[in-house]
Amino acid sequence: MGLRYRVAWPVPGQRRRTIDIAFTRKRVAVYIDGCFWHGCPQHGTLPRSNADWWRDKLAANRARDASANAQLEKLGWKVLRFWEHEAPDTVARHIYEVVRPEDM
């Protein structure tokens, strides 16, 4: 769609955390969250083996997501999150609507 973006862009103020797709000029951060790793309510699962550890791990992942969202929003970024199972064309159109160039 002709949009310029960066991949794995550092989250300002949070070491070792990155934005999946960053539109730096528009300050739009896009994350594509995996259903397992981010606890999708529709497709997320919890392993039976070592279940307590996994429950804590996935909760920590969601807390980290919330922390990154809050940090970016505090700095004036708009955060868009999508699940890995969402249709790519639909996701791309939504992103384009938010990021599209002013001359359109």
C-alpha cells in the first residue's frame, strides 16, 4: 500500500522491547500477537504439563504488553494490536486507515 514502516523498532524507555511494525512519523505502533503467547480468548491454550509456570508466563506476557501500550500512549503513540488469526487483508486495511498519508 506504499506505506513506509520499520520492523522491530525499540520501544522508547523500555530496554529489550520492540514494536513489531512502527510507523515512526505517524507514531503508530502495530503488534501482531500470537494466540498462544498472548492469551487469545478465542484460540489461546494452556499446556497441562507445568501448568502453573505457563499460567504465570502468559500472564507476564500480557502484563508486558499492557506496560508497552501504556509507555507508548504516554509518549503520544497510537497502539494497534491484532491477533495472528485475523485476516491479513483486513488488518492491512485497518492499519492503512490509521496511517494513510495526508495527501489522500
